[in-house]
Amino acid sequence: MHKRITVTSDRCSTCMLGDLCLPLGMSQRDRQVLDQIIKERIRLPKGGSLFQAGDAVTAVYGIRSGSIKTQLEDASGQVQITGFLLPGEIVGLDGLLQLRQVSHAVALETTEVCVIRLDEMDGLAPHLPSLQQQFRRLLSKEIGRSQQMTATLALLRSDQRVAAFLLNISQRLAALGYSAEAFVLRMSRAEIGNYLGLTLETVSRWLSRFARDGLIRLQQREVTLLQPQALQQLAGTACD
Amino acid sequence: MHKRITVTSDRCSTCMLGDLCLPLGMSQRDRQVLDQIIKERIRLPKGGSLFQAGDAVTAVYGIRSGSIKTQLEDASGQVQITGFLLPGEIVGLDGLLQLRQVSHAVALETTEVCVIRLDEMDGLAPHLPSLQQQFRRLLSKEIGRSQQMTATLALLRSDQRVAAFLLNISQRLAALGYSAEAFVLRMSRAEIGNYLGLTLETVSRWLSRFARDGLIRLQQREVTLLQPQALQQLAGTACD
DNA sequence: CGTCCGATTGAGGGGGGTCAAGCTGAGTGG
DNA sequence: CCACTCAGCTTGACCCCCCTCAATCGGACG
């Protein structure tokens, strides 16, 4: 389901993602130490699983290219998507509690991730306090992101959730240097709906409505934000 | 708003909470090292603030007795309660990203917390790897808890959310050695509703209905679970 | 050109929000 | 000791938002 690749070039210290990923806030010297930790990448085809619930946790994963969804699943087959992750973001931060994965991570397109082994990280920890602190920040950031999602689900109407979703994707892509206005949704309407606690029909209706009202332009999964400020106003502030 | 107390007795190594709090999985020797980190407690009256959004983060806090709610607030006064925390649980794990609090933490009753200073913790980290790992587990646990909340809001009907809420409180109190069947809700109907993404009327209606159907007994905020297994069946599994 | 999966759009109904009117119990002051 | 107050809770009536069910459409791929 996935292919392991030994890293030979373009390590952390020279990676284009730089501050957008694990090395954030680390000195160039510390980044070169980091290069020694990350020796491997994994390449996933569209639909491929990075890990499944129950797997032993030996590493966390930094997305180098592509995108991944993470979802909780229960015995009855019920699914809840908990995140859509983009390059620079770290996958597998839940699961550190018992060192067992609780989520299922699936590639939404061809995706490459850097393997950050926990044992390597713990081995270097005493010599690299900045890594411990950065890792702690990443965990805390994930808590904040998840709490924000809670506020979105608890406080916003369906149209506000869809608008907030578009803006969130837009801003994260913009931070990566892509266009904030024009982008391609890598996930289906059903996946967006599941993520937002709505049905796919409701998502589709609001996207169509936004397009009809001139807020966005839509061609299948291609989105162009025509009036981002109007979307922002619609989404309001769900405690952010 | 709060009173600082220097710790003179009943430190981590002898605290009754023991494995239910920070020291989980640490050796008795390591716990005695932990005693040196935690030198202070804070006592809060009902309604008192432990910290507010924007405050500098210098510590996280272990609840020793009482209970605390944490909530996100935005400029327009919109509030979203993100958690009700019981003894043994750690407050302030969000906020480590920028070392600024993002939430407002308020005591639901007279509450005492142990101050776990970050600088002390980082100072001892190299000599105490078990603390780093335990702290990482706690952060990961909080991610899992928050994701579970997302699933609850996205997947469950209002009656299922209320049932799941009662069972959650029950189980956490049982883990502390209290009765799983009979307990007092420290928060108002409005706070429960906010937390669950419902109105206080809906919460009240379902509690009344559960009581009328013989699933629980209700006297103001005193709850007795008469048929916990029926509640469990009602709540179903929101991906857990 | 036919098939298929995902997306769109419509019609209808129900779950939960809104608004409003009482109720309850704890605290207060006479 | 008891009326008074007030915040929190309960219960009812109404209605709207979003889900459900269904039909149709559209592009991708053989």
C-alpha cells in the first residue's frame, strides 16, 4: 500500500517547506541535527493508507507533498473525518497516548511524507531541546485546531460552516505559497460534509448558492474565491 | 481572584491522585524528582479565573480538587466551552503553541490546582525522560479527547449527546473512586448545552425525558443513573 | 457510445431552535 | 418566620433549518 524511500537529498535543512514544518524556530545548526533523524520517506498513491487504527506507533509523519485525511472509525463502520492535512503539517499526533494509532490516515492524492521516528527523536532530545519544544508546540497547535473545529460544529449554521471551510483551506494554501483565491478541493462533497457534520447535499447546495450569488466560482472541484471578504463576514467568528 | 499556596506536604510522590495525574507511569524515584518541580498550588473560589485568553503561559495546572471549565471566547462575546475538567486532569495544554493562553479557565466550584512550571520542567527534562514522555502522552490524550468531541457533535442526535455526556462524567468520576451512578453536575444546563452544541431547553427536555422514562433520577443537579446500559445503547458509538 | 460515480437539484418531513410562560429553590431582608 | 426576589430550570407552541429520499445531470473512462 505504500513505498518506503531512503532519503538521499533535500533533507530538512534544505527542504523548501522550511519554517512551515517541523524545523520551525530551530537554528540552522539544529536543523542539520534534524537531518540525521529523518532518514526515510513514504510515498502513497491516491487512496493509500499511511496507517490504520490499532497500528503500533513508531513515528509521526510530516507531509512533504500531497494531502491526507484522518478519520476515526468504529466497529459499526461509522466514520468521522477529523482533518484534512496539507504539506508541512504533521500526521499521527493522536496515538501517542498508548502508542497505538486511533485514526486511519488516507492519502487524498499521490502523497509523500517524511518519517520522524520517535526513538530517534528521543535519542537526540537531550542534545536538542529546541526539538522537544517545537514538538510540544505542534501538539498544542493540534489541540487548538481540534477545539476550533468543536466551536465550528457547535456554533455555526451550515452555510457558515461551508464558508469557513473554504476560507480555512484558502489560508493554509496561501501560507504554502499557493494562490489563496484559486485552488482544487482534493476531497469529495461527501467527505466535506462528513467533516463539517453536514450531508453532502447540504454542502452541494451551499456551494451552488455561493456560486450563484457570485461569492465563488465553481467547476467541479475547482474553486475560485471571488469575494473572500464576503465569505469571511458570512462565516463570522466561531471563537477565533 | 486566586490565592497562591506554597506546597509543604502531600507532594506528587504521596498524592492520592497518583497514577491518575501527571506521575502516571513514572517510577517512585522519578516522582520524588517531580516533587521538586511542583512547589506551589493555587486555590480558586467558585467562578474564579485560573487564566484568561491572552495571558502569558508559564505553567500548566493539575487539578487537585474541584472542577474547571475551559472556554474559547471571541471579540463579539461568543463563547464555546471546550471542556469540563476533573481532579487529575491537566489544564492549559492549549496555549503552548505561542505561550499565550487561548482559553479562559473558570472554576465551577472551590478548586485547588498544582502549578507545573514549564521552565522547571524543561530544566529537569534531560534527567527525567519519563516526564517528557508522559507530558507528550497527556498532550496526545487531549487531542484524542477533542477529536472525540468533534465526532460527538458531527454524528450524534441531541438525545444521544446528552446521554453520552452523562456517561462520560460518570466514567471519569468512577475512575477517581467516586460513585459511577450518583453524582452532582457542577455546571448549569446552559453550560452543558453550550458544550454539546445544543440549547439549554433541549438539554433540559432530554434530562426530564430520561427521568420520566426511568433511565435516570433527577433532583436539580443531582443525577442518579438507573439504567446506565440503556443510556450506553442510546448514545451508541460516536467512533469510540 | 455506454457505464458509473460523484454532484446537483427538488419535494417533503422532522429535529431542534426560538420565544414565551410558569415553576422551583436558595438567598435576603423585614 | 415568612414574604419577596431572582437566577436557573421546566414545559409548551410554533416554525425553520437541515436531513431524507429521489430523480437527474455531468464528466471520466472504457
